[in-house]
Amino acid sequence: MPPPIRFTLNGTPVSLDTAADRTLLWVLRTDLELTGTKYGCGVGLCGSCTVVVDGKAVRACLTTLEAVQGKTVLTIEGLARDGALHPLQEAFHEHGGYQCGYCTSGMIMNAYALLEQHPTTSPDAIVAGMEGNLCRCGAHPRIVAAISAAAGRRGGSHD
Amino acid sequence: MTSATGMDRREFVRILGGGIVVLVNLPMTSVLDGPELAARQRRGYPEDINAYLHIAEDGAVTLYSGKIEMGQGVMTSLTQMAAEDLAVPFESIHIVMGDTASCPWDMGTFGSLTTRMFGPAVRAAAAQARLILTDLAAERLGAPRDGLAVEDGIVYVKADRARRVSYGELARGQRITHTVDEKAVLRAVEEFRIMGRSPQRLDGREKVTGAARYAGDMRFPGMLYARLVRPPAHGATMTRVDTSGAEALPGVTVVHEDDFVAVLAADPETAARALDRVKAEFDVPAPTLDTETIFDHLVRVAGSPNTPDQGGDLATGRVRSAQTFDVTYENAYVAHAPMEPHTAVARVEAGTMTVWSSTQAPFTQQTAIARAIGFRPDNVRVITPYVGGGFGGKVSGQQAEEAARLALRTGKPVQVAWTRAEEFFYDTFRPAATIRVISGMDGAGKLTLWDYQVYGAGARGSDVFYDVPNRSVRVYGEWGRAPDGMHPFAVGAWRAPAANSNRFAAEQQIDIMAAAAGMDPLEFRLHNVTDPRMVATLKAVADAYGWTPRAAPRKTGRGRGIACGIDAETYVALIADVTVDSAAGRVRVDRVVCAQDMGVVVNPDGSRMQMEGCIMMGLGYVFSEEVRFEGGKILDTNFDTYGLTRFSWMPKIDTVFVKNDALPPKGGGEPAIVNMGAVVANAIFDATGARMRRLPMTPARVLAEIRKG
């Protein structure tokens, strides 16, 4: 029996007895029933499955469990605290930075990592930083507005 | 209720419990204009539309709608309409959508019809409920009805506001079912308190927290994830299949019924591995058509046309023309590519098959599933959670039938979620089209001739709103009713079906003539159109843009274009600015201004979102989206080669409404996309003098046209 996979998920330690070569996306969605992270393309081209691992945005569909061993994983479900929305979530809600909502988790998680690294980023840098995330409904202008608003907020995170 | 659910109204009301139920049965004639109604009747749509509104004994208000929420925001706008005419707070209404067991029959969510067709039914139900409650209040308060007013679900005596009673108190102990068969008295625009405003969307919090459930997010104990063996090309037939490799994998179930071959497992990765181990062979017919040869083929197999618009005489038109223009336009097959692929979860329990499906047409799916599994339709329930984008592509979809078949066969809950490649394969693409326009004008720049032939796309958007005395529109192969063999795979409705193709051709043709006349393209349009709504819309977009007259092309590498159209009874005009890199053929859209006359605007911000969404989505088909194929084999299977709009393409967007409160609300989900091809092509012409007659306008094609000079 191989050793269990251990990592921190949304602030809580988890230990999974499963194959280390399994894909984070499917383990999140099936074993852990965290369905906010979405399948869109399966090969890292759309960003719908974006989660944050040790502060960096990664594509969960390209990430094995082995790759998150001992690390900190944050998904959309871990962003709000005690029912209070994260400033990015609030901004997406206020600015209408979504339509069908299917790409939204990935958009917010990608933006989260972007703002963690560059807290006062410009609209041009936001556009560049979001380039790899696809939205079919065309909510792009409002997504950029939402991220800009969150970036402009003092104390733009829970921490 | 229709027989599709097998439940009659009495039974429905019993299930709801006590309180007050208002059912609406409005004939379609009251909400659609003549030509559109005739078109729909030809397609066999039923004439009834229905809405149910329930005021429970505790005062809870529930609106039941067979429509679905796929991002277009109707969950919010329908609730606004009900709240407005019922006179209750927006937040107090609960809406149930797309559930065949509790919602009224609905043909499907498409055609920008929810607001303009279903909206009046919702408003009528709400207004009727308000009347019933006011009558009950008059009795309860011992006051004449005329002396009562309603605010936030409380009926009070105008002369003595302390004498009051709530809807909840009035509904208690009642068991009233009322049917509205005529238009009830609706609140006038000046009285609006909830409509005409932009409350935060009802689906927002769930969507930003990841809590929003889509079909693929349903979880049941013992649920199996299925993968199916797919053919390599449309038209291929399975000749041999060996599933032994998959069967040898622990935890894998194989279902094999003729060419229906599926592998199922407790997680999707095991199912994928099992699918890899299935050895299937297919007979693939030799390809006869491809991405380049399709356009001539469409013309060759066209058959005889429909003739939606005829006037005057083409020969006379030619004689009266000082100049004529004969131009052919082409556009590629385009995918819907919603971010959520088609997905369904099916579960059979006590003889009822319940399917959670990503669909735009739950009632159509209910019938299809019943047929596929041999159940009576009333033993099939389709529930539509949030849908992750549709754009017409989820009007159809066999995934729900596949899941139901597998659930029945295995006795377990089964999920069928298409991969991106399956999504690109089974999509009902926007049809490729060839459009030939022969037009003419006299020496004064007045249109004299419009000889318009469209092959492959359809009629929508081909109507001639310019004043042309001699005109003929001939439509060969309306999508959905194309001659056999016209398209090598399924085609279907794609956000404003056919209109994107038709406006691409028609609005460039107008631009070509304006340039030949040496006239400013806006002025040329105004010179040839008298329809007051179109005149107002063109002027509005020009004002918002800051248009100054000059003829095109300027040929400085920067250009502006204009285009207009009518879609879903909404008038729309756009102006775009572009910068063209003439060495690389790359085009950047710098700014888009969009003006719309859509009648009463129910939710201004929601409407703007749709306009922006249309513009952003439209840039994809303008510059890169093209489904390439060899015979029945689809060559684009993911987003690496099939390019959607990206953040960096985003222009500055301005949206304006042309105020028209005299007109009931018209469609908003589609109009702004129909002109995207022409408005950009016309701007490229102004920037370079090159005329882009084919969609998408890839850098290679732009470069080729520029080099032609």
C-alpha cells in the first residue's frame, strides 16, 4: 500500500488513500465532491479548472495528486470565509463579471493568484494575466472591471 | 398542462397545496408580429404559452417557468417582471426553472424569446394575481376595490393606511385557481418600481462561490461515470468492437448494444482508461468535401429556394441602375463551444427516470428520452440546473438519452459528460454559407436593385429594410430544413441563426455601394432607409460614437465601419474602429459602439451585458472561429486550434439604448452579434481598401486581400 497523499485543502489537512498519478481536477470533483472547479477542455487550454497551489494558479486538469503532495491547495470553495465573500468574489458579483458562471471559478482563482503576486496591478496587466482563461459568454470587460476594483481595494484579501 | 407531463391542472394545483394559483394561457398572436408568427406557425410551434404563479398560504410567491438560465440573466429579469405586476419585493419571489415535473410546458429557451414572449405571460399572471388578492382584500377590509392600493405585498385602504392586509394573510385558507385568457392590466412604464432597474443578479452569489450546480455537479451514491465509443467521422459505421480489454479492468462495467458501446466506472479517469482499451473499427466513407470546397457545394446542391421577400421586378431594377455590384460572400462552419460541454446525470427510481441535463429544451429532451428508453413521457422528468452556456447548441444533444439508457441498463445513477472533443464532434454547427448579392443604385445613390441569394444559412437577417423597389431574396437550404447532403454533419441554431451570415453580406454590400457613390456610409444608409426605428437607431449610434461624415476608404491603417440590422424585433446598429497591421494582416478592434432599440428595457444592466457579450463572442467568429473538416472528420477538437475571443482582443465598448417605451420589450440576447462581421469588415475596408468577403478574417486572409490591392 503506497503512503497516502497529504496536502492542505482550503485550510484543512487532507489525507487520501488513492493513486498518486490521479488528476487533481477529478479527485476534487469526485472523491472530495468540490464541484466548483470545472472541466472545460481537459488539456490546460481554457482555465475553467484553475486552482491555486502554493500561491500559484495551476490547471487542475494537468496536475497530479503527486504534484500537490505536502502543498497548499485553494479552490473556489475555500475563498469565502464564514459566509463572507472574498473581495474578488464581491467584485465579480457587483460588476456582473460572469454570465453562465461556468468559467467563473477559474477566472476568480486565476485572478486571486495574480493579485497575490501583484496586488496593485493595472488593467493592462490584468488583461495579460487573464489571457489564458476563456469565457464564451463575453463577460471579459466586466471581469477586468471586477479584478481592477478588487485590486484597488485596500486590504484586498482576508488576510 | 399538456399531455407531455400527463398531469392535469387540478392535479398540479393539489401538489402545490393551498393558496392561489394563476395559470396563463395567452395566444401567441398577442405578442408576436405577423411575419414572425407566420414563420413560427410554419415550423409547427404550439400556439399556447403558459405561466404559473403560486402564492402559498404563508405568502411565499413562486414563479414556475419552463425556461432555463444559461447566463442570459432571465432568472433575474423574469422575477423582476413578476414582482413588478404582483407588487411584491423583488427578493420575495422564488423562481423554479426548467423542471418538467413542476414547470409549464415550454418549447425551449432560444430566439431571444423569453422576455418578449414568455415575459407578457408572466406579467399577465402577476397582474391577475394582484387583482384576485385585491378583491379578497376588499372583502376582508370591507372597503371598495377602487379605494385600495398595493405596495410590497400589502393591500391597504388608501384613505386609512392602518387598514391593511398582507398577501400571505389573504392566501391563507384559499384554494383558488384562476386562468387568464386575455391580457390583464399591466403596470405602465411610468409606474415601474422594479422593471427598468438593474438589481444584482439572483444567480450571482452561487456563481462566484462555486456553489452553483450544473448538470455535471450532481452527485449520488453509487454513481457511475460513462464514456462512449465514438466514431472517428460523421457517416462512419462500426464494423467490429472488442471490449475485453476494458472488461478486464477492475471496477469497469461495459454496456454493448449494437453500435452503442459504453464503459462505466466509479470515477471518470478509470472510465477514460477503459475506453482506451476498447478496440473498435469503423468503415469511414471517403471524404468528398472539405473546408475549402464546401462553398461551391452549397450552391450546387441548393434545390429550389424559399422567397421570403419579393418586390418590384429585377429586370426593371437592372435597367434603372447606373451601377451594379455582384459580390459573393462566404462563411465557415462555427461551433457553439459553450464552456460547459453537454452533460447529463440520469437516475431511475420507482419507475421514473430523472435526468439532470444541460439543455436549452428540457421538454423536448423529456420526449426524446422517453422514446429512447421506452418510457411514457410522464415517467421521465428532466431537471435543468444552471446551464454553462448554450448559444443554440444545447437545444439538441443526445447526452441525456445516453445517460438514461445507461442508468436503465445498469440500475445505477450514470453521468455522461462529453469531453471537449466530443463537444466539437456532436455540436450542431452554425452552417457554412455562400451568399451572392447583385445590387444596383441610380446616379443619385438611391438603391434600385437587390437580388439576394443565400445558400446554407437561412432566412433570418435577410429581410430588406432599405427602400429598394426591385428586390428578391431567395433562401436555399434553411438551417434545420436543408436538402439531404447539403452539410456533411449536423447544423443548427447558433446565436441569431443565419442572421450573422446574412448581415455580413448585406451590410458589406451596402458599404461597397456607399464607397462607389463616394458617400459617407452612414449618410448612404440614411439616404436609403425610411423606417423610423432604423433611422433613430443609426442616428443614436452615430451620436454616441461622435461620427463625422466622410467617404471610405481612408487607407491609413486605421478605419471605422458601420453596420445595422433587425433581429428578434430589436433594431441594432454598431460602429467599430480598427487598426490593421498591413504587414502581418493582423487586425485589432479598438472600439465598438452599439445602439439598440429593444422597446421597454426590463433590466438595463442585464441588457448591456448581453450587448457586450454579443460583441465579445462575435469577435471570435470574425477573426478565428472556423470548424475545419475533411468529409465527416472534424479536424478542430479543442481550443488549441479553434480560437475563441481572448481578453487581449477586448475593445473599448459603449452601449446605448434608443428609448422606445411605447413598444413592449423585445429580444436582447442576440441582436448585437449579427453585425459583427460586417462592422469589422467595413472598418478594415476603410483602413486598407481591402474587402473581406470571407469569414473568419484570419491574418492570412486579410494579408491576401491587402496584397490584391
